[in-house]
Amino acid sequence: EECLNDKKNYLATIKIAPALGATIHDKTPGYLVVPDGSGSLIRYGEPSTTVRFIKNYYSVDYGVTPNGYSNEHDLSLPIYGFVNGINQDGCLAVIESGDVSCDLYINLSGAVNSKINFQTAQFKLRNQYLLYGINRATEDERVGVDLKLHYEFVSNESANYVGLANTYQNYLLEKGLFSKSSDGSYKLRIDALMSESVKALVGSTNVTMTSVEELNNMIKELNESNINDLLLVLLGWNKSGYSGTVPYDIKYNNKVGSKKEFKELNSNNEVYYYNDYVAAGEKGDFSKRTDVARSLQRLRLIHQYDSNLYGEGYMLYPESSKELGIKNIKKYNKLEISNLALDSIGYLLYTTYYQGNINHKGDSKLIYQELLQTFNDNEIKIALHRPFAYLFAYMNAYLDMPLYSNQFNYYTDTVPFLPYVFRGVIDYYAGYTNFFANQEEQLIRALDYGAYQSYILTSGESRELKYTDSFYLYTTVYDHWKDNIINNYNNLKDGYLAMGNSSVKSRTVLEPGLVKITYSNGKVIQIDYRNLCYKVEGGKDKWIYL
């Protein structure tokens, strides 16, 4: 305790049992398991570059480094693992407390003349930052949180990355950090862009991209093609349009549809309404004076970006996010909205400064959990975009499941660790199929990873978005995509129905590009990346090409 509070020599970080499971160069066959994106492996002795690697768990802390924006995949799970001898011995380490102030620290053979491979949790006790963006400073008080690691040791058929994923899934279920909601039906996600804001002579005006009537016609046509299990996410359902206006003013856009039409849509379908209570838009329903968060540098957290209409975004105080969300519950109930698709809250976590008080990421985490719990208590179901593990207990669907890792050159394999944690428990959906660069390859990967397809669609022409902040959505027209949606759905149907809501028992690479997946229900699927096809063993037992 004396060391922790030494005012002359601040203790900055602590590593717990860093040498646990350490190996020498490539003498032991095996690998490190890294929760980067979908999941990565680092095989012992094989990386092309020998390094030491440090990466934040969860997101970059914008309250400490406001300019640290990155498009990299996050470490969304507070875990790390190793396999020493495939199907022999392994270990999964779960960071139970202190996860929000922790880095993953990896040392590979050859780094700084070291022959040792190991990884561990590096807990940060104090943040360093630039006061007012100029003067370097260190927090006087250390982060007030307990540090706790839980180890699960495995052997035999569990000593591989699939076994570790199942071990973590079981851990989450036993701790009540997961709620099983998947019924095993084969679903399709449709994000419908209803309206968007566009520049006018004075201010902005609203352009309708998809009316409720047009959306109902889409649903009817898909139902007629035997696509019945749809998860619908409505974007821009509000009065002001999709971009730059979150948190939304909770009112239906009467140019898109009447209250009666929206309520009928809700009663006949699984409909989630998009909103964002964390990363606010320039015209959102919040106060720029009191709700915009300040960083440790005492500067407002404002994000500048290229835009046709709105050039600034704001990060809100977590307490403001909570207050705004809870205030809207009565409005949601009045409009018979019982499902929300929330952006940003799942993947943004940052420290804030307010009137002499520092609120760390752990404080923000608790506030976001309280907000989602309040939604749940009021029978509002939640879908989250790329959420971190501490929010898994509050959601019914995972949106935009990553299918890749960051693919750093010291990673040797990209694997479906994160997807397999969810398999059979909560439904999860890949990114938009209509923006896949190589559609067939991405679809076969999504099947391998167990992620359902997603599309973003409009009834109106995409060119109508040219002068809006959704200008990047260049191929969204339903009529152009209808046949593609139906063909892809039918081609992949046998595979998804075979896996149902079962978990993955094993995944074996039979040869480069050929994968065999065995599920807990006894079904077996082979996936051929070379020829972009798959087959279900014991079923039709024939290759289905995409």
C-alpha cells in the first residue's frame, strides 16, 4: 500500500503472473489467443516480426487521448488465452475486475533479445494526459478499482481456440452475464433508411427514402419468397432524418408514415428503432452547454468529420446519456416502440472531467449498464452495434459482427473466437452484404462464423443521398437487390438451418481453404473457401455453390 501511494514515484502499471504459460520460441506447438476483432492466433515461433505488443481492452479512451480515433478492431472481450500443445493443455484468463483500465501485453520470442512467448493483463493505475492539450500531467490518485483475474485451465479436446470460446461462453452463462435468446431460426436483417436530411436554401429539409408503405411492400415480397424471419432496423424514422440528429427527438416522421402505420408495422414484425445516446449529432436532442463531455485536458469532446451538412459530433457525459435515455422511455411506450438498436454505447467508453471531478471508464461502464438495465426493466429489448462484453447481459441481438481481426503481421491466423462465444446463445449479424467487396467470399465466411446476413435498403434511388451525410451509401435500392437477397438467402438456408441454435464443438482445417465444423447438435458442415461452396454432411450431402 505504501508503494501504491508513493507521491514521489508514481506506480503506473501492474502485471499479474506474466510468465504463466510462457514458452520458449517454437519448442512447444501451440499459440496465443487474442480477442482482436473476430479473434486472432499468434503461433509460437512463426510471426514475421518479433515484437512486444500493447493494446487497450475495449476502445481508445478519448477522455485521455481525444485525437486517438482509429478504425482498428477493438479487444471487445476482457480475456486472453494460450494453448500449449494443441488438444493437450490450455488456459483462458478472464479479467473480472479492472478490465476498463487494462491493456493486453504480449511479448513474442525475439523481442528485446527475449526468447520467451507470453501474454498477460497490464493494469493501468494512473492516466497520463496533456493538461489543456499542452502540459504533460499524471493523475495524483490511482484508479479506484480492484484488480481480479480468473483462470480456467482446460485439456484434451477443449485445449484449442474453439474450446476456449466455449469455456468463456459457459463462464458468461454461469455468471448471468449472458441471456439465451436465440431460437435457432434462420433470420435476415434489413436496415431500412427511412429519411435523411439534406441542405435547403435556409437550413435543411427532409427527404423520404423509404415510406412505411414501401417497407411493408418489401416485407410482403420477401415473405412471398419464404423469407419470413426478418429483423428490421429503422434508420431515420424520426422527424429530422438519420444523420446528425441523434439522440433523436422521439416523434415519428409523418412524411414517412402515420402513427397508425408505424404501430401496425411494430405489431406485425420484429422492429428495432435506431438511436444513439453517446455520440451525439450537431442537431441532436441534447444541450451543447451541459451535456457535452470534457476530457482530462478540460476540453470538450468534439469530433470533426467530412460532411455535406453536419460537420461536428459530440461525446456526451455518461450521466447525460442515462438521463436522456430514461427520459425517453415514456415517449417510446406512447409510440408502442419496444425494441431499440443503440449505436456507440456498445463500443465507446471514455474518462470524463466535470467540475474538479474525474470520472473514469469504470464509472462510465456502470452508468451505461444502469441505462440498459432500466430499458430492460421497462420491457424494451436492445440490439447493440459491436458491444463490449460488459453489456452482453442486456441485449437481444449483436449487430455488425466482425468477420476479421486487424490482421497485424504478427498474427498468424484470423479465427471465429468472438462469433463462437455467441453461437447458440444470442443471434448475431454481419455487416451489410451490399457493401461486401467480394460478396460470395464474405457470405461463405459469415456462414463459417455463424453470422446472419444484413442489408441496408431504401425504396428511393441512392443518388438522392448524394448531398446528405449518407452519401457513402451508394447502392441501397431494394429493387436492385431483391433477387440477390432471395438467392443468397436460399443458397445459405441449408447451412444455417443445420446449425440451428447449437454451439460449435470443433472446427478443423482439413487442408488450406477447406474447413470442417462440428456442432453440438451433431450436424457437420464443410466449407470450401477455394470454390465458394459448402455442404451439410448427412443431409443432401452435396456441395452448394454461392
